[in-house]
Amino acid sequence: MADFNAMQEALVNCDVDKLVGLVNSALAEKIPASEILNKGLIAGMDVVGEKMEDGDMFIPEVLMAAQAMAQCVTILKPLLGVGESSEGASVIIGTVKGDLHDIGKNLVAMMMESAGMTVHNLGVDIEPEEFVAQIKEKNAKIVCLSALLTTTMPMMQKTVDAIVEAGLRDQVKIMIGGAPVTQAYADQIGADGFASDAGSAARFAKAFAA
């Protein structure tokens, strides 16, 4: 019988070799790939996210865990049947116009992918109109806006306004994040939520996508 707890533990400990071995053993036992993905890997990354929020895991460890999961997802993907894909809610994420910071944004994207969402990472210095175009093209349900500079925070407001003007506001949940960003600012600009770290961002996104 597959030991999903052991998989979660190996993922939290960033033990790639052990994790891959457990995944392959589970497959040899004819455990469905979707079950391994959900009960072992995604559940394990949920624990990683919680530990990051609590300050028990830090960015280098979280990146290692996400990379370990990605390696296992590569093994599972060809075995996932129709309707069992790891691709969940469509998420658009990008750093707003005028801001070139992307480390935090990329970590949030990795955590959301690890939580089973389909993430479209637009990069940095993204115009409000590009967010709007990508929402339409990717049929996004969640939009994540990042800014690390106080001088670029107003561009979050402009991006939210552009989404409203395009008639897409009811289609998407808007999350914002970045060092100077607060829940009060999210409320002020009409966003749905604020996340202070990648773990909570992934948790909020899963709740929004439910």
C-alpha cells in the first residue's frame, strides 16, 4: 500500500531520491497516478506552504521542494488519464508595469503550480492591457499582481480598473502581493485579497478556485 505520509515527509525534507522512489513504488503497486499526485505530492506541498507561512521553512528549501515535486509530476503526467490532469484553475500572474522584480512572484507561481493550478507567468513590467488580454486568452479565474516598489503600487489600481472596464471583473478573483502591499491597500483598490508570502498565496488561490 502506498505510504502517502512518507511521500509528504520526503517532499517536506526535499529528499528527491526518496520521493521519486516512493512515487515509482506506488506506481508499481498500480496506485492511480492522480491519487499519488493529490494525496502525496499536492498534500505535501500544502504542508510546505504551511511551514513557510509559520517561518519553519525558507525560500531555498521551498524552491528545492517545488523542484522535487516537479520531477515527480514529470513521471506522473503521461499516466494521468482524461479528467485526471494536474491542471486546475487558470491563473495569470505578473509584476505590474514599471516594476522589474520577479523572485517572489516566481516563487508564488511555483507554489500555485504545485497546488495543482495552471499558472501563466507573464513576467515583469506588464501593462494593464496585457493582463486584460491574457485573462481573455487563457480564460483565467485568478489574477495575481505583484509589486515590490511603492512607486509601482498605483499600477495595481490601474490594472484592476482596466479589468473592470473590460467587463471581466466578475470572471476573476484578483490577488495582490509584494513587500509594501497590505490588506488595506487590497481593499482600497478593489482587489479580492492580499498574500504576504507564497504559501498563503497558494492557499488563498485554492480557496478562490474551489
